[in-house]
Amino acid sequence: MKTLITLFTLLSFVFVKDQETLSIKATFFGHEEGFYYFTDFNDNSFFFEGVEAAAKEKFDLTKKSFIGKKFNITYKIETTKGEYGEEYYASIIVDLVMLE
């Protein structure tokens, strides 16, 4: 499943410019090893590598009480460098609005 999520995310990045903000409506699935997992209403899976401070102040997604909650997620895609200097795209949450 993680391979499918990674493949989907990487393919979606091909068509997105760096620092552009995007929005989706999705259900929070959980937080694990620094990643935040969501599933949209079409059962597409998304993961985010970080949350900016303003969004983190609104909702602490490391708490299990938010699992299953629906959010409008505004995020940006940044080019970053990995452990060995390779460049990759990372999705970062910039704003969260709970829908329920």
C-alpha cells in the first residue's frame, strides 16, 4: 500500500510547480514516522511530510483523536534534498479546516 501511495504522489508532482498551493478534502487516516496520511472521498491516498506551524497550532495531528475526521487541507509542494543529496518533492500542509 505504501508503494501505491508513493507512486501516486510522485506522479501527481510531475504536473505541479514548486511552492504552488493546492487543496483537497480528505479524511485523516493517521500519523506514523513523521508522515501524515489522508484518504479523499474517492479513496485516493495522500501523505504529507510536514505541517507548518500555523496549521499545527489549529490541530495536533499526532493525537489519535483526529483519526477519522474530515479536513479541507491546503498544502504546498517543496523540492527538498534527501539523506544522500538526491532531490525529491515533499508535500507540506499549510492550513487545515475541519469539515465536521
